[in-house]
Amino acid sequence: MKVLLVNGSSRKNGCTYTALNEAARALNEEDIETEIIYIGNEALPDCIACHKCREIGRCIFHDNVNEFVEKAKSADGFIFGSPVYYAHPSGRLLTFMDRAFYSGSAAFRFKPAAAVLSARRAGTTASMDVINKYFTISSMPVISSTYWNQVYGAQPEQISKDKEGLMTMYNIGKNMAWVLNCLELGKEHGLTHPENEKVLTNFIQ
């Protein structure tokens, strides 16, 4: 089994990476393969609602979003990490997730996911709510920990001193591994995910 951990920070080895790395350590201890994906700090185009992905099976923009969706198809779980900007996840991560989830929604369905945040002081729970909505609209089990999924510090070395925050990251990894093993056991016994109905209406109708 494999979990993809997405680093939505513009800093490759910063605070968000430090948090994700601790979750990955716990997963690796349970013999679950991990890959931390850095989405980079170059400009990403927003989704332009062209709906071409419905025709061609991928986003029309040729960048790392399509590469990630291809990896997501064979992945078993996901952890998305972000720094907090103005009580909100990074715009870079949200652009990345908008396009990945819209163009490749089938790659995420029924696979467990978690959001982790790093902040100097506040805004983490509001940011977590934003990321979690991608999961809940995609039939994805949301993985919890033993406290809010957040670490505190302005620099990686400060994150390393946030023992409770790191414990929370580690416990996310352990909880993710447990859920993945339960799902795998269910598959071995013939348990499959439900076939969800899909009806689209406008709010006023």
C-alpha cells in the first residue's frame, strides 16, 4: 500500500514538510510506502471551468497536476499539507487540489485522506475545514488524530520543538495505516464500496 503526502508550501523543506515527514515516518513503521510530493513554487494556472477534462480525461494544462492524478490512481491514501496564510491554506495548494479533484475525481473516491497545517500562531482549524471539504465531497474517509492536525512554528527547527504537534502528525500516520489495513481486510473478504447515486440540480430548482 502507498500513501501520497502533498506539500503545499512554497518552501520544499520548511515547516509543512517537517509535519508531513513525521506522518510518513509512522506510516513507514507500519510497512506502508510513502512519497512526499512537492508541488513547487512556480505559478499554477487556476481551473478555468472549461470542462475539457470531461472529454479528454485530464486537465488541459500541462503541469504537475496531471502527473499527480496519474499517481493518485494507484495510491491508497493521501495527506495534504499546507502553511496557513490569512487563516486559509496556501492558494497554491487550493489551485492544485481544485484541478486535481475536478479532473481526476475517480482517483480519490473511497480512499482515506487527512489534512495537516503548519502555522506561526492561528488560522489552522479554519484552514483544515477548507481542505477537508475536498474529501467529504469525494466520498473519502477523513482520518483524524488525537488533537487538531496542526504544528506550530515559524521555522522547521521550531516545529521540531513542538512535541505535541509532532505527536499529532505521528498519530495521523498510525491512524491512516490502521484504516488502510481495515479496508484491505474488507476487500479480501469481498466487501466493496457503495455505488453512489449522482443527481445534479441547481440550488433554486
